[in-house]
Amino acid sequence: MAELDTGKLVIIAAGGTGGHMFPARAFADEMRARGWRVGLISDHRGLRYATDFPAEWKEEVQAASPNFRKPWTLPSAALKIRAGIGRAARLMKDTQPALVAGFGGYPAYPALAAAKKLGVPIIIHEQNAVLGRVNRQFAQHAKFVASGFNRLDYLPRGAAHMPIGNPVRAPIVEMREAPYPPTDGKLVLFVTGGSQGSSIIGDTVPLAVADYVPALLRGRLKVVQQVRPEQMEGVRNIYRRAQVDADLAPFFADMPERLASAHLVVARSGAGTVSELAVVGRPSILIPLAIAMDDHQAANAEALTDVEAADMLLESNLYPKLLGSLIAVRLAHGDDLRKRAAAAKSVGKVNAASDLADMAERVAEL
């Protein structure tokens, strides 16, 4: 779509992790394609994910997450939040945005608070199946709350809820056309622990494969695994001793292609991961992060387990024998894998970014 300069500005407020920033970027790309100007407000953590964020300008504000279990930290947090709100308010007075779009995370709080104070229309997108703390604060003041999943816990009474899905990157959407790989040759097990990797997944999966996947199946296996740097040597040695073909790296830059080539994925159930599995259509074993706020990763996983596209293993049950046996059962049945892949694809929402942009433009026209 050719860019048409509308002159209107949307300010995106997003938190300090990739889980907030990546869908925000997909939305920003869509708004830019429609001729909108885009500004970004985040803190120093969020801006690390925004090197190539499609915004005219990026503003760092002070932000903090009040920890009521450590009351001595509250005065300092309050001062940072107040400074952040003040900076965001001055910026909005100067730039006159048509609306502010909040994508969650505590660094989004100052911009949303400033928008509420100044009467700038607010829209919210919640990536997870549980409304985050900051989004919860502003849900009743927002024109609508869009969400990544049909389920959305802690939504305040009276808030307008639009379950549109999570905006995903264009390269992921392109992989939706990639057919499920044939199951009569090599079988690819793709293991990822999110943007920072996962120690417990790195410890458990190699032992599960080496000790509890039958030798005949193990000989057909290619493991592609994201491994934290400090675990790399140990993981490599386990696979080498078990004579497993393994491609290991702390980070894969070609995630869309890796995902499309997988027969089975072992992963955390962050909102982005679950949404990408659904868009591409790949079966999975999901291991929710046990310390995730409000257990939202377990709630996310249900989007795929409910349609029998995924299995969920809680960290409390994450033993090599159980995981290895499950991997073996799934990889041994090609027809079942294909059914699970199709089930995942059936709940994939590829138009989330454009749907969110449509709704944003309607708000701006009111």
C-alpha cells in the first residue's frame, strides 16, 4: 500500500520487552503504510528493541514498577513515574497526537497517564490472555481494548473488548504459505526459549532427547535449539554423545524460516510465540514460564491446547523422561503431526495489524 500523508500522529507507548515491542512495531508499520506519522515512547529497555522501529521520533521517559513488597523503593519509583508523565505530557502538547496506543508494560504508563490527563484518545492492545497491570489501569478509559486471544482475564466491567489477535511480523505471515514438511525423512525439532533463552528448557530438552527418545527415532532427528551461552558446551556434549544432529545458537536471526521448517516446536508460551505458531501452523509442546505475572503464559497456551494443536507441560512437571516420551510420541505419528499443524493454523490471525489500524483510524475520526 502506498503511503499517503494524513498528517495525523499516533504515539505508541510500549514496555521494555520484545513481547510488547514486536506487535507494536507491526502496528506501526501498518499505520505508516496508511500515511500516519508515528512516535514511540518507552524507557531505555524498550528502546533496545527499537533500533529500526518505524517512528519519526523515539522518546525515552523515566518509568518504574512499584514494588509494594519493598516499600522503601516506592518514593523513588513515584518520582520516576511522575517525571515520566511530565515529560510525556509536554511532548503531547508539542506534537498534538490524534491518539495514543498502549501496548502494555510499565514503561507505557507515563504516556497513557499523560494522554488521560490531556484528553487524548487512548486505545490499548493486550498481547496476553490476561490483561497486564498497566493496561488494566487504563482499560476503562480506553476507546477499546484489543487483545491477542479470545480469552482476556481481568478485563474491567464496561470496557470494550475486541479480540483481534496479535500483530505479527510480515516475514512470519509470509511463512503461512509454507507447507508442513514431509515426515518420511529427517524430523526437525525446533527448541526456543524466547528472546533471552530459557535455562530450564536448555537443561531438560537435551537429556529428554538423548535418554528418552528411542534410538531409531533419534537417528532421524535434527534438533535446532536456542541455547544460552553459558549452557552451550554442556548441551553440545550431550547431543554429541547421543549422536544427535544438532544446530545450536544463542539466537537465530532467521526465526521465520526455522519455524516453518520445524515438524515440532518446544517453546515458552509467550503471546508472540503462541501467535506465530498459529499463523505459520506448527504443532508444539509449550512450557509456560512459572513466574509469569498472573500465570498468563499458561492462559496463552490454552489458545492452542484447546484445539489440540499443542501440549502444555508445566515447569513443575518438566522432567526429561516425561518430555522425552512426549516428544517421541508426537514425532512418531506423521498424520497426527499434520492434524495438529492444521489445527494451529486454523486459529492463526493474520490480519491483526490491519484490523487494529482500522479500529484506530475510526477512533481518530470521531
